[in-house]
Amino acid sequence: MIRRFLSLEWKSFARSASFQTNLALKILMALGALYFIVCFLIIGLAVYPILKEQGYNPVQTINRIMIYYLTADLFVRYFMQKMPVMNIRPLLVMPLKKSTVIHFLLGKTWFSFFNIIHVFFLVPFTVMMLYKGEPVGSTLAWWLGISALIYGCNFTNILLNNKDAVFYPMAGLVLLLGASQYYGWFDITQYTYPLFQTLFDTPVAALVPVVLLAFLYFATYRYFAGHMHLDEKLASKAEIAQTENLSWLNQFGTLGTFLKNDIRLLKRNKRSKTTLVMSVLFIAYGLLFYTNSIAAYQSAPMQMFAAIFCTGGFLFVFGQFIPSWDSAYYPLMMSQNIQYRDYLMSKWWLMVLATFVSTVIASFYLYFGWDVYKMIIVGAIFNMGFNSHLVMLGGAYVKTPIDLTTSKQAFGNKQAFNAKTMLISLPKMLLPMGLYSLGYYTHSSDLGALLVAGAGLLGFAFRDRVFSQIEKIYKVEKYATLAAYKQKA
């Protein structure tokens, strides 16, 4: 039976309308996975001797920070790990045991990249512990216990899936504890360190994480078993709609109608709300660059990179999915007598206004000096005048619908990836970094800022001509997009 499930998974992948896109994505993801595997492998081999040379006890040091290692793992999983899903509904009307389906779904997660990647840290580190003379029984017990805790994070993430009311307060608490330790107010590791150290000092204690893992697996199994009903959990949810007039947008005609739809979409759906949250977080990204905390970020290209990112959060995470945001009703919309230019113009105005608001919010960077905020303003001009056109052009080649009911993958995934969108994305960062570096190294930072701002203003000046070309491309791609939206991602 498991072999049949695997066969269905492969057929779903190979027969998809976006098979070439998915295949290219898998290759790219494999290269990225290989990079992280090498990094974890090097860290696993090097961290023991490095800590030893610095006069630290390697095992105790790792156990002291293990609480942050596990919470960071859970945080990354929550936003990036895909849930174990199949096309369950057709299987429920067939003579198949639900337990078999559920065990297959959960079994897939054991081989998730987010689990396997830790093997390339834990195994080399454990080997180094044995090589350096640590007790064999204690070392293997520690490895077993930590491995069980990592797999426990896997099932905890499944149980927390889409439970934002639980996850975000927990994440806020962990960040508060980390800040408290950094500033010397309260050290949580004084209480968590003995728990992890016990796995090494008392090998039999490793059975506790193993039992906890078994409990989490059983709880996850019960969770799925209780949700696999066609007439309940798998049925489409019906909620009471709350209408909003937004009559002040009527003065803009058809453009105002599209803006109303976009504003309602942003306020009502989980995926779009997550996009708004991530846009705000992008504003704080510049703190890594403008606080002089990392020397490698002080170069001219990296300073402009930060300026583009600070104000371009909404533009990047929202704009790259045009028109996938409207995939649920895109066929209906395309059957109406509407002007494509009005549809695209509404998206452009939304991104421009969001970039402007981000620039105003980012005014706190004036604390670091006018030169810093000047770069952010210049980056905003480039985003509004130039990058706004690029993200809309890239959206024409997005062929997979968006699930608005989930907050997963808000940064982007195969729904926004193909060779064309990848090539179109390169100038978003490389062009302003190149222009600023050219002016900075040949004359001054003012000339670099002038070149970047000039490119953005040229985008405004030629907006109508550029829009005409983008509109033509959207019309050419319209029927391929409609056909692709009929299939599930």
C-alpha cells in the first residue's frame, strides 16, 4: 500500500501542468540543501575542537545553548516546513484503512529536510566527542536524546500548524527571554542547561525524550484521525461574511473597485495577513546593516541592499504573486468586460502606497543619521519607480494558485519560481547595488544615491509605456494562467 501511495505522489508531481517549473525548483532546492548540509557538516566537525581551544567544555557549552537551537528549529519549521498532505478526499471513499493513510503522511515527515539536516551536525559532533575521549555510553545517550527532541519538534510543528494564537505568544516569549539574557536581566539557560546536561551525565535519562517523542507521534496521529471526515474537517468552511463599503474609493472608478478587492483580501485572509506582518519585519532588516554590528555589511553595495529591502517588503512578498492572489476568482474576473490596465494599475498603486508607508515608518532610522535615512528614501524611490514594474512583469509568469487560508510559505515557493521570474528578479537588487557602487567609488555617496534615485524616476517617467508592454505580456499569458489555476499546486 505504501508503494501505491508513493506512486500516486510521483504521478501528481509528473503530470502537473507546472511539471517543468517543479522539476527546476527541485533541482534548485537540492543545490540549496547541499549547501546547508555542507555547512552543518563543517560546524559539526569543527565546533568541538574550536570550543576546546577557547577553554570551554564543548558538551556543556552546546547543552547551554541547546534551548535556543531547538526553538530556532521550531520557528523555522513553522514558517517553512510543508505539512504532510495528500489528496485525502478521494482516498476516504475507497476501502483503505485511515490508519495506513495517516502513518504514511507522518512517515513522510521523518525524511523531511528539516529533520535530516540536523543529522549532519549531530553525527559529526558525536563522532568528535567519541574521538576526543568522551564516555561512549554518555555520548550515545546524549545523541539519542537530542535526536528525539529534534524529531519531537517535527510533530510539535504539525500540532501547532495554523495555530497562530498559540505560536506567536510562544515566539514572543522566547525572544523576550533571549533579550533578557543578552542584557543580563534573566538567564533562562541556568534552568534549561541541567535538563540537557542530564542526558549526558545520566544516560538512562535519554529514555525521557524518546517517550516524549512517542507521545507526540501518537498525539499527532490522533489529531489527523479526528480531522479525516468528509462531512466535518475536510469540508469547506462557511463563515459569516462582513461587508465593507470603502465608498471613498468610488471616486477612482474601476481602479477603485479593484483597490477595494485588494484591501479586503489583505484584511480577511491568513496568507495575506502574514504578508503584511512580514512587510513590517522587513523594515527592521536594516538594523543589521546600519548599527555597524557586522563588519561585512558596511560596504557600499550592502548598504544599498539594505535600503532596498527595508522599504520593499510588501512589494516583494505581495507583488511577486500577481495575479495568483486572485486565483480563486481569476477565471470569473477574466470573463468580465474589464480593462486589464485598470487591474494592473490597482496592483501598482497598492505597492507604491505600501512602499511610501514603509518609508514613513522607517523614519526611525534618522537616529543613525541623515545619510542612512537618505539611502532608505533613495531605495524607496527605486522600488516605487523601477522594481514595481519588475515584480509585476514577473507575476505574469506565475502559474500556480495561492491558498489564502494558510500562512505557510509567505516568503515564496514554487508558486513564484521559474526561470523567467528568476531572471527578472536579478535586477531588483543587483542594479541599485551596482549603480550606487559606481557613484560611490568614482565620486561620492551622493552621486551613488543620485544614480539610484534617477533610475527610479525614469521608471515613473516611462510608466505608461512600460505598462503597455506588461499588459501585452499578461494578455499573452492569460490562457496558460487560467489553465494552470484549474489544477492544484
